[in-house]
Amino acid sequence: MNDHIIIRPFAEADAPEVRELFIRINRLLAPADLKDAFEAYIVSALREEIDRISEYYGEKSGAFWVAVIGIRVVGMFGLEPSGPEAMELRRMYVDPDWRRRGIAQKMLQFAEDHCRIHHLSRLDLSTSEVQSEALSFYRNAGYQLVREEVAGSPSNKTVGGGIRRYHFQKSL
């Protein structure tokens, strides 16, 4: 299955599928007691980032890609600078209907290779306690936990609401 996955730069024509994937996954992740907080986060992230991917990542000197099987977007991720020799992995999502087929592994490998090609020595990322599969995935891929925090306030990177966030990095 892995051979049929194509990772390519985001195109404006991908915007509706990327938007739908972002909304769907965040609604699936939302614990019952934080549904309203997740809905507010979704609205904010759409406005600030997802509905303006080209501009957002362009302003940050980053890039955004989609994973495609056939003509369907089944995954997405972005990179933005997080330091002089590092990038941060952002918005890495795989469509729940397409999980366990090597898509996340291929996207992560692509992101790491992109950093190496551009002579960047580290890839940073963060995820939250509500993404237990992501926590295991990154640990198994060699990422080291560098800090934890409880996110009180929402931002374009977190729902807030007291969710614990885990920050990882990997030397490349």
C-alpha cells in the first residue's frame, strides 16, 4: 500500500479536503467535557491557519504537503521554522479511514528527509494527551520528550482547556 501514497505540495484545490480532514479529526479527538473548547479551537484554527495555508506557511517560511492516494487527500502536514537549525512538524493528520497503512510513517520520513536536505539538524513537534496513538508513534520513531505543559489558554497550536501537551524533538 505504501507505494501508492504520493506526498506532494499543498495546492489550493486541496483546501476543501484539508479543511474537512482537520475538522473531522479534531471533533473525533474532543473529549465530551471539552467539546465546546474544541469547537472554538476549530473555528480559530480555520481562520488563522487552515483556511489560509499558503499564506500562513509562506509567512512563516515553511511549507505544507498532502498525502494522496489516487485523487483523495488522506493525510497532511506542515513544517515551520522553530529555531536556526530546526523545523516544527505541524498539522500531521491521517484520515481515520486510511490509518494503519504506512501513511503517517511515510509523511514523517518525508518531513525528516526535507529537513536533512535543507541542512537542518532537528525536527520538533508537539502533541497532546488526547492523541495517545500519536504519542506512541513519535516515541517509536525515535523522538525524545523534552518537556510537558498544561495548556491553559487556546492558540493556533492548542485547544487549551487544561490539556497536557508533550513536546518532542529528534536530532537528524
